[in-house]
Amino acid sequence: MRWKKTNIMALINCPQCGKQVSDKAPRCPHCGLDMTVPYQPPQPQPQKTEETQKKPRKVWPIIAAIAGVVIIIAIALWFFVFNDTKTNETPIADTTRESTVFPYKTSFTGTIGSQGSMYIDGNGGGSYTYDNNGTSLTRSIKVKSYDSATGHLLIESYNNNGDYVGQFDGYTKNNNTYSGTFTNYKGGTVKFQLYVGSTSDYKTNSSTDAEIRQALSQ
């Protein structure tokens, strides 16, 4: 009696999924592993620790940002303190700019043609008095411009009706004297010399009474 030679199928475990599969199967029906090539188990990946997962922080940008904020604050404080100091300083008379105010309350006496006097109230106004043929006349004045650097003082004159009479054009010296030329609205002129003190301390000029009246009277 002869025995027929038969191929007996053996079952093996799939090296990848562990399930049973025929040793004759070219591929695992469960996980699809190729059974015709030697199995290469996957290499385990090293686990990252908490320290290796943390990336080093860049500190220079933070330092630069903090330094920038400190600089800005310092500049702002400097401007605040500087401007506040300037604001609280006692005002000093501007010696380079013209003003419409002679900032000194002053009483002058002397000559406006003949004997005369002038009062400046320190606020841009005042009055002057002169002798008109034995009669004392008073006119109001208004400072038109005053240059404290040169002492140039220009004053306009008005009669009692508010009409323009003329102007004093002269220079002050140490705020004690004021001299120059008065020109009336018609163009007539007369010299004036005024100072702080007694009239006997100053000589009158050579203008005659007629010239004085022509220049000053209205």
C-alpha cells in the first residue's frame, strides 16, 4: 500500500500582529505584513524627557526690550522735569524782541521843547505834560514799540478826543533817560530830553516857543 505525499499547512504567529497565519501565506491576512521577507521589528524611539523637550529661550530680545522701555521713560522724565523747571522760573525781560510795553513804571521830567514831563505806567500807556504858551497841557500816550536790546522806544500821542497827535521817537538809557525827536501829524518836529530827576539837572534845548507850539499844539 502506497501513501500519497501531501503538503501539510502549518500555522504560525504573524511576527507583527501576533495572529495565526499559514506558513505558506505570502502576506498576513490580518495586518498585511509581507511574509516572504525577513521581518524587521521597528526600532523603539527614545522618549524625550521634560528637559530635552524644553527649547532654550532667547534672552537678548527681552533684555533689549526692557532697555528700550527704560530709555524712553528716562527721556520722558527729563523733558518733564526740564520743562517744569523752565515754567517755574522767574520771567526775565526779553532783551532781543520788541514789545508794545515799556515794562517800567517811570516818571520822567525834562524838556519837550521847553519844560515838560512824561509818565509811563508800565502797561503800555501813560501821559505827558508840556507848556503851551504858559498853559500846561496834557496828552495821553501809547507805547508803539520798545526794543529792550537797543533801548529804542517809540510812543504815540493822542489828544483828549482820542485823535492822533504825533509820536516820540527816541532811546532810553538805563531806564533813567529818554531823549529823541517828537514829530506831529503834520510833520513838524521838536527835540525832547527826559530823565528821572529834577528839571534843574538838565539843560533845555534851543527850540523856541513857536517851534514847540507848532510841534505839540492842536
